[in-house]
Amino acid sequence: MTTVVERLRAELMAREPGKDAASQGVDSRNLREYNHLLVLNSVRLQGPLARVSIAQQTGLSKTTVSTIIDQLLQNGLVSEGDFIDAAATGGRRPILVHFNNDTALIMGIEITYSTLTLITTNLGGEVRSIYTEPFDFTSTPVSSLAMLGAAVRIFMAKSNLTWEHILGIGVGIGAPLDSRTHTLMYPPGEYSWDGIDIVASLMKQFQVPVYVDNNANLAALSEARYGVAKDYSDFAYISIGQGIGGGLIHDHQIYHGMLGGAGEIGHFHIAESGPQCICGKRGCLETLANNAAIVEDASLGRSLARVAPRARVAPQLADRDDIDINDVLHAADAGDLGARLALQSAGRAIGTAVGALITLLNPEVIILDGATVRMGRYLLDAVQEEAARQAMPANWAATHIITGQLGDLAVPLGAATLVIDAAFALASVISDYPGTVNGALG
Ligand SMILES: [Zn+2]
């Protein structure tokens, strides 16, 4: 007999693979499916709830709700049990319906130029296992995809997982991605990825539904679902690291634009004759304010030379080629003027782009993320000052700049969320289903 995981997986496979939940939607002509979805998502997102509360929330009759709940109980996605509530004030306590988050596991993967992070989560986005390993994304497509496949198999073996546990795989990629064709717009190395559909390649390898998106979009999505932005429907997310990535959330969903290129704040044009960027232009924000640019500025004392031509660079950073962004952050904290000015210079460049974004989009919040933001105030203060100078005053006054909450888990968790969102936009998977559930997993 098929399990509910197999049934959900088959439904996802039958739809257009890799397409996100927001664009799939529900066939509202099928009222019965739609009602099932309303009830299931009400229990999943607001539960545990009594049947009477579900009826109130969904606007469905108590009879309809009860019929649907009875079907959901059979397939194991929900269970019913008395809820021990200390605040209960006597009388008959209603029996509450709970969503069973552990019915399935999802794999979330983050690909950066040099690292892979793999996690599993349950249907509630709770992380169950984590695995990281070095990766060479600048290698050929065939070799990169094979390395990814090998890492997935090692992770599953280490976590005692088999494919029957996995509902699907979400993948975050640290490069601009065409969301219509699942191809890289700007590959990370010198090899051509033209015509390589990442979703199709990975589905061929793993035989489960696969969803891909850009890393910054996914970090934005997980901050929206589980992190610092749970209470905001419209915001911008900017990560500062190896590159500078941006993601826009509109009405709780990723806003992709036409190609998937929306939110690419790293390619805002800032400096007329700045360094060459991977996108083909010169002077993009990323080339001026990513970690490498900050490290180079601090070690050469470039910003320092501008404000104090005779000043000497602090000895711990001058002319060293083995320092990284953490050395710069520590030097800034220890009072090194060259390191502080390098962080401030990057902060002003980011602030210019943030100011324009605030004027254009009037977001509720802007989330800044990455080591330079989490570990030090010099860059963040400069972003605030410059954005305040550049943004339309009324919009600026209404926007808060905050830092991300989920850290290294933000991208893989967002990747897993793509699968969860897609699964629960599918109404038909949960109706009329007589199958059994595999019980507890992992
Ligand atoms: Zn660029």
C-alpha cells in the first residue's frame, strides 16, 4: 500500500517540476479539493485546533470539517488527542486536532562556490540533521552535479535515511538563476552551463521532486517563515559575503520578477569605473562591498590613505595576503583605523543601494545578513547613515533595518521550505486517501 509520502511525492512529480508553490496555486474550480486544503493548512499553520475552531477559521460547516478531518486522520497527516492546557477553565475540554509534522522529511541544500550544506527538516521546518562538506562549484557542470550527488548519498547514509523518507529536495544556489528554465544566468566558474536545467538534472539523479532558487531568495523566505521577519509581509533581504545577494518578499512569497532576477542588489551600479563584475559591467555593488573587497581595502589601507594620506596601516593587516574578513572585523574591534574605514566604505556603498531600494519599494523592513553585519557595527552604522541620506525621507522613516536571525541555516531551510510550500498547495493529495503512514521517521 502506498504511503502518504509516496502519494505526496507522486502528486508533486505530476505537476510541472520545480515550479514554486505561488505559481502553482490550487485549482479553485475543484471546491472539494480546495476545502481539504483549507482545513489541512488551518491545522498545519494554526493548530492544534478543535474541530469547531477549524470551522470558524475556514468558514466551512462543522459537518464538512468533520468529514474532512476523518479522512485526514486516516492518512495520518493529522491526529486527534486531548490537549493538556493549564489555562483550561473547567468544563468539557474540546479534543484538539494536531498536524503531524514528522510524517515526511525534506532535504534542503545550499550550494556556494566552495561549500555544500545539506539538512533535513520535517514538514514544520524543524531541522533534523545537518551535514557540510567542501565543494568546487567552479568545476565543470558534469563534475559539480556529480559531486553534489555523491554528497547527498553520503549525507543520507550518515543520517540513516532512505529515499522513502524524503518528500523532495530543495536546492539553493549562490548564483543568479533563471527561474523559468532553472539555468544559471552567470555561472560561478569559466565553464558554460548553457542549457543545463538544474531541476531536470537532479530529478534524473534522485527520482524525487526537486525545487531550486537563488540563495538570497531562500534566506529571505526562511526569515519570512521561521525567522526575524515572521510578522512582515513585504521586505527586502540582503546578504553580504563572498557575493552580495538580495531577495524580495512580497505578500509572504518570493518576488522573482520576469526571469528570476528581481532583487539582485549586488549588481546595482555604484562606481563609474569600478572593478569588473561577473555580470559584465563595472562598478557593481558586489565588487565594492563583498568580503574580498573589504579585505583588500583593509590590507592595502586604501580607504585609510584617502582620509589620512600619511597614516600607516595597522601592522597586523598591512601587506598581508593571508587575512580574511574575520581578521578585518577583529582588527576593527581592536581599534585599527584602516579596517574600520574599509568596513565603513563598504557600508556606504551598500547604503546607497539600500536607500534606492527603500525609495522604490517602501518595504516594512530591510534585513541585512552576513558576518560583517552580525559581528561588527562599523559596516551597519555606515549603511544606516548612507541610506538615510539617500532614501526619500517619508519612506526612510517608515523602514527598519534589522539583521537576520537564522544564520547558516537560512538558505538550506528556505530550500526545504520550497518543497513544503509546494506540497501544501496541492489539495488533491490529501483527499480520499486511504493509505497508511510509515510511522515515526529517522
Ligand atoms: Zn554586476
